[in-house]
Amino acid sequence: MNDLKYIIFRIGTAKMYWYKACVFNGMLVHAGIAAEHVKEDAYEVHSAGFCKVSINGYPMVKCWGESESLKVKSDPSFDEQVITETLFNLTKF
């Protein structure tokens, strides 16, 4: 079994922006996925790494590591929140 990978994108302008996650198969390369999104001027890579998503009554997301191809690290606490919001439309409290 391979781990999932993710990228957190900052989307918008300097005055108005938000964050969204892209979670994908661990066999793919971060830089390849990012290249498809960053073509849009409003997308910027914030962080990236590996994650595990489990649902056992409530969705749980665990993030760690870094992307060697993008040369960015994960921000586990923030990334877990963004992935939870993106995938499940839930806000962690």
C-alpha cells in the first residue's frame, strides 16, 4: 500500500485568498500535479507532503514529511485542517 500525497494551494490575490488541498495517489510526483494547477496565475504552492485519511465515525487526517520535487515542507496542523475542510467540508475545532 502506498501513502497518499497532497499539496496545499493558496488561491486568490494578495488581498483575498483561501487555501485548498489536492490529495492524490502516492505514485505520482508532487511537481507534476502542481504544474497543472500553477498554470493558473491565482494558484501558489503553500505546502506539500504525505497524508493518511481515515474515517472511523469522524474523518481523521494525519500529515507529515515534505515534497522533494517542490522543495517545500508540510505544515501538519494547518495542512490537516485544510484537507479536512476540502475533502469533507468540515472545520476542525
